[in-house]
Amino acid sequence: MEITAITADDFRRFWPTFKAVVEAQETYAFDPDIGYEDAYTLWCELPQFTFVAKENGKILGSYFLKPNAAGPGNHVCNCGYIVAPEARGKGVARAMCRHSQDQAIEAGYLAMQFNAVVSTNETAIKLWQSLGYEIIGTVPNGYRHKRLGLVDTYIMHKQLRRQVP
Amino acid sequence: MEITAITADDFRRFWPTFKAVVEAQETYAFDPDIGYEDAYTLWCELPQFTFVAKENGKILGSYFLKPNAAGPGNHVCNCGYIVAPEARGKGVARAMCRHSQDQAIEAGYLAMQFNAVVSTNETAIKLWQSLGYEIIGTVPNGYRHKRLGLVDTYIMHKQLRRQVP
């Protein structure tokens, strides 16, 4: 598996996965009706970095990294990860998360925060916990799950380094 | 005191207060070097609503209201409030917060969330608590306070209604 900066062509090939994930409304708080151009802007242009994981030229997943806030809050970053359905259970999310931590440290971030981990997404929660992320808060009924209705979301956080470099 | 939708002229008169608050780097995670046009976009154009509190034509403060997330997270709103230095201690923030809750309920939101209340901003925290907001999470070292260095931030939340209308 190689993880590289996303290209416009990579995103075109990732789009069916992106669309399926937002339409499912089980994990991401993105507009489920988002179109291709807006999705490209959101995933590839607004973040600081966006990467894809590939194997033999096939897109296994993608993630973005961006500051979670501006100015005096811009030492905490935020990432979002999506794995292609056919590539699940193979450690792609774990590999992308480790890659993102390295990128974040190199870019000078002190911590990484996930703002809305859907509480029913147990696979993701266990994975983040195994990588050192802690649940630091719970938003009651923070997400309208398509199948389950209102469910809680977790704020998860990991300190990456001790001091502003 | 009257609270009305902000106009471009209101923002022009509010700008010195806005600039002083972001430059102080004690309460807001906005770029302290933000310029007028970007500030107008951030405060008046990107949010769903922006209001000003006035008394005898003088701007006492302003707030914005927007969804805190998109799609399946867009039933939780987020607000930011700024009171002019000369108008502090007169209940302006309380009045704006009550107004924002009414607006949020009318717009169909189920809850309001503040993502980064600086833990040293005791006046604000006490005020939000008195209005029913609870601290639901703490981000360790979430804010680089200009005088105090790294300080924690709180996520605060209030349920506004029980069900999606």
C-alpha cells in the first residue's frame, strides 16, 4: 500500500466510495446530496492536505488533514478518513491514521481532534482508541443516523507532542 | 436594547470591537490578523443569521448562528457572541444568547453547541451555565491564550427541544 497526495483523477475514482458513505448517513456529517464539485472542494481543496491510499493503482481510501480552528486554536488539527467498502478490514484506516499523525507532527500540530465520531461506529472508535485517541466528550443526540435515528457523537482527541515547536 | 439582523453598516461600526477581540487572543479562535473583508464574510455571510444588539443606535454587541455540522449533524447549531467593551456587564450577552435560542428553536434546531469556550473565560462560562449550557467535554490545551499560553477549552451544549420538528 502506498499513501500519496491526492490528484483530481484519484478523487474521480474515489467519488463512488465518497458518495456511498455520505448517502449511507451512518458515519459522516456531510450533506448526503452533495455533488461532485462541492465534494471535491470539501475533501481536496479546503483541507491543508489530502492523501489517498492505493494498492496496485486501486484506491483503497482517502483522508484529509486541516486545522480544527483558526488563530489561537490552529495547533490542533482535524482529519477525516474514508475506506473503500471492498478494502475494509485490511488495516487501511489504521495505516492512513498513522500517516496522518506523522504529517500532523511534521506540520507542527500539537494534537489531533475528531469532532463527531458517531457512537454507533464501534469499529472506528475501537481503532482510534487503539491508536491512543481518547473520548473527551459526548454530544447527546449529535447525529441523525439513517437507520437508528438520533445517536450520540463523541469528541476524540490525541496529544501528538508537548510543546509548540 | 433592540436585537436586529445585521447590516453592512452595522458591521462597519462593530468592526473595531471585533478586531480588538480577535487581536486580544483570549476568547476567540479566529486569525488575529484577519482583515475587514474576511471578517465580514466569516461573521455576516457564512453563518445562517447574524444579529446586532443596539441601544439608541449604538452597537452593543453581535452574534451569529449557523449549523454546527452538515447533513445528519445539522440539527445542532453553533453561535458566537461578542459584546463591545463599553457595553460589558449590562446583560448584553445574556440577551443575545436568549435571542439566539429563540431563533434556533424557530429554525428547527434541537440543540446548541459551543465548540471552544476558553477555560479562563470565567464570565462567559458562568453565563452559559446560568442559561442551561453544560460542559460536555474538555480539550486539553485547546487554545493558545496570548497572556497565559496553552489553556484548555470546553465544549458546551444545551438541548433546546426533544424531537426533530
